[in-house]
Amino acid sequence: MYSGVLTKNLHKIFRQDPFIAELNHSIGQRLDSFGSRLADFLLQLDIETATWALLIYEKECGIVTDPTKTLEDRRAVIKSKMRGSGKADAALIQLVVNSWTNGGVDISFEDGVITVTFNDVTGIPSNMNDVKAAIELVKPAHLPITFIFNYMTWDELDAKGLTWNELDALGLTWDEFEKFT
């Protein structure tokens, strides 16, 4: 890309010189490489698009890197750690939990118990251990925590109007069935 631009900007006498053409080709390749590396670097500045820089964010936040986790789960841990400072109230816990759920959670303090209700997720979220660990870091140590999860009820399943054979024909795994709404 850049080698053509460099050559085009030369006087027409120099465009024919093989040495100059090779030099422009070499410089152009380096500029092309620099452009892609710069674009990748700029992606690393945002946690939502970072990949290799997650290691740096985890180190800065004091998080032990777990390479078995997905990039999304690792990003959620980092975001919760970055958000998890301030007065320990429902708003702070909501902010931390939203790192995983994008707002599908209600937090309440009643009778000395913190209750986290998952509204948008059916079943237990796959990264529940990370959610619990993040909440434990920001909540007052003396307060217990309760989680409420959504599950499909028989009435909801009956409302689908499927027979057992039709439901069986869908070939759903248990995890898929739990999310079948």
C-alpha cells in the first residue's frame, strides 16, 4: 500500500530506478506493518477490545491470570476490579455485577442480607465464581449474600404448547434447555 504511494510521489525519472523501487518497496512494507501494529495497539487501550493487553490490566489490578477463562470473562473480572472501589452500597455492588451481566441484575439490602437477583439470565451464570469473588471484595465482610436465579417453570414450558415428542425433537442439551424461553 505505502510503497505505491511513495513511488507515486517521486519524480517520474526516479520511478524507473530499480534501487529506488526496491527501497520504496522495503520502506512501504515497514510502514504497512507499522500501521497494523498501531491499530492493534489502539485496540488494547480499551478493555472491551483488548486481547494481549489483558495480561497488563490483570497485573495492574492484582488479578491472577487464568488462561482457561474466555476473554470476555477475563475482561469482566478486570472491569469489576476497576469499578469496585468506593462506599459499599447497592449501587457499587450493582456496578461490579454489571461487569458480567450488562444490567440484568437487581441488588437489595434487606434485614442485613445482600440479595442479588439475576433477571436476564436463566440458570446459574457460567462465571458465577468470579461474580461471587468480586462481590466479596467490595461488600462489607459481616453481611451475608444471597443469590436468586431464574429458572423455567412448568407453566412457562406448558405455555410453549409443545408435546414431549416435539420438545424431544428439538434435541436440546440440558444447558440449551435451561435457556429455552
